[in-house]
Amino acid sequence: MIAMDHIPSLPKSFKGNTELLIWVDLFSGYVMAKASSSRTAQTVAENYEECVFRRFGASEVIRKDGADADQSGALK
């Protein structure tokens, strides 16, 4: 089971990123993070693929807080 959330409104980085997407494996406590310039469903799905799917395969369950970007179905 993986949990995900955003840390928004960070100071702008040199690459223009203002948010941090966090993924946590709730079994091991392993944390993955990816800087992001937006929280669109497409961006979240791409970051999931890069940070989680390519390393560990598909997650059975993704726990999230229900933010608008999570509701589009990109991760369903």
C-alpha cells in the first residue's frame, strides 16, 4: 500500500518547481519524493510511473486525501 500527498506553495526552484509530491510505502516506511511545477492528474500519473511503478510495479492500493488532481481517474 502506497500513500501519496503534495506539499504545495514551496519557494520556486531554479527549474520552476513549487510543489513536492510525496509517495510513502506504508509497509516499510520508504519515502519517495519528486519536485513538481503542477499537480494536474497527468503530472501525478507521470510522477507515479517514474517514482513508484518503474521501481516496484503497480500498487494494489494508493491512499490519498482526495484532492482535485487525484479525482480525475489518471491513477485508477
